[in-house]
Amino acid sequence: MQYQITHADLSLVLALERGRSLAKAAELLKVDVSTVFRSIRRLESALGTALFVKSRKGYLPTDTAQALAEQAERAEQALEAARIAMSSGEQVVSGTVRLTCTEAVMHSLLLPALAAFMPNYPALSLEMGTSNTFANLSRRDADIALRLTNTPPEHLVGRCLGSTSYVICGQPQWRERLGQSASSVPWIAPDDSMQDHPTVVWRNQHYPGLGPRYQCSSMSTIAQLVSTGLGVAALPDYMVHALPGVDALSGPLPGCDTQLWLLTRPDCRALRSVQTLFEELTPRLRDALV
């Protein structure tokens, strides 16, 4: 019969994965070193595979041990959530929600909003990833998406939180030259992976012969280049406010206004954890766009 992993086994693997030595693992488990050594050897024998490799850096986990440690961490989080629920009553919000957004939206909008309310929900965990597409929600790899788009997919449900305008921005040194000729300043723009981005469409329509000097695969990287003074770029107005030493060098670019949507799958909208995030994020993100 195949060996059945127990909670004690997971705790053992997690302690050694975290401590990387028998002594530290023993300290975490509140047992002696010999007990940890015998238990690991017994578990490896039962599973028929090595879990750790001893090296100069300590006990290094194999892929199997790493997978077990990840499951152990989830079990640890579930137990902590259960303890909080028992002490706080039935109204506690718990669980893990997977959230996806672009890197620029995460740093400029999402993280400040989360910092304002997540400490109030100690049993709620977030798994956050960055992506420019809706594929994650379609594959059920995420529960919530925060996206800048004027055409949200019909298979998702959610709220429009407002809209953002795009402006040409850069350090003040570029203002005079930009006023004389758009081609007299170095431009920073999205690369071919974002060829449908509204700022790319705008540039091709208004300055078809203008080639960017720097191209990047994310708006966050574009913003970083702008802040160093390497050139000018079209960025959403909410990003410009957060860039030190960077000014808006134009008014809103025509045809570039884009809505911000908070979206989820229909099967997720009834989840209390998802509902809570919607209610907490909505007012904060709306205010951030004003």
C-alpha cells in the first residue's frame, strides 16, 4: 500500500526546508536533533525517494521536498485561518484569492489600496501575479483581474471603477524641445508585445514617422526610464503623479482614455472573500483615479 502522508510529515519537511539544518529544524519543531534525523530518514524510506541533499549550504530540498513544503505552508495557513475564525466568530473573512493585474497597475494602484485594508483581514490570503491578458481568468488560474480596458470580456463580470487619461510626460528639460517638434526628443514606448496599446495607436496616427529610441515590454519599465530623464513617453495620468521630477508635458491624448475594470468569473462572485475584495478595492481605486 502506498504510504499516506500525515500532517506530522508535512511539518517535518517544512521545518527542515525552512531551517536548512537539523538543529534549526529541531528548534522549530521543539524536539531534539536525533529525532529530526531519524524522522527524515524514516519518511524518505517510506516514500522511496530522497527529500534533502546535504551540502555545505545545509540540507537542500529536492523537488519532492519542495512540493511537500508548499503543501505544508497551505495547511499551516488553513489552520491559522481556522484559529482566527474560532476566536473572531463566524463573520471572519478567510481563504486564498488569486489576483492578476499588470505590473504598472499593481505598483501604482493596487498595492497602496491593499495596504489600507488587508491588515483588517488576517485570515485572508492573496496570490498575486502580473499579466497583460485575460488568459489567467479564462484558465481559472486567477479569481480576480484588475484591468485597463474599454472592452472587458463578456464571460467575466465586474465593475468599471472609472477611467484614466494618457499624457506625454517627462522631466522639465524636455518641455521646450517637445513644443518645437515631437521628433526632437527621444521617445520611450511599448514594444511589439503591446502593439495594440492605445498610446501606440495614437502615436502611429499622429506621428507615423516617429520611431521610439527606447522600447519596453511594460508600462512600469517605461515609467522608470522616464524618471531617469532618458526621454518622454505617454503614460496614464495616475502614474505621472507618483514619478518624482516628472511633469505632464501635454494635455490628455485624444482617443486614449481607458477604463479600469475590476473583474471576476461568474462562479467566483458569490465567494465571500471575492465579495470583500470588491467592496474594499472599489472606493479606494475610484479615488486613486480622480
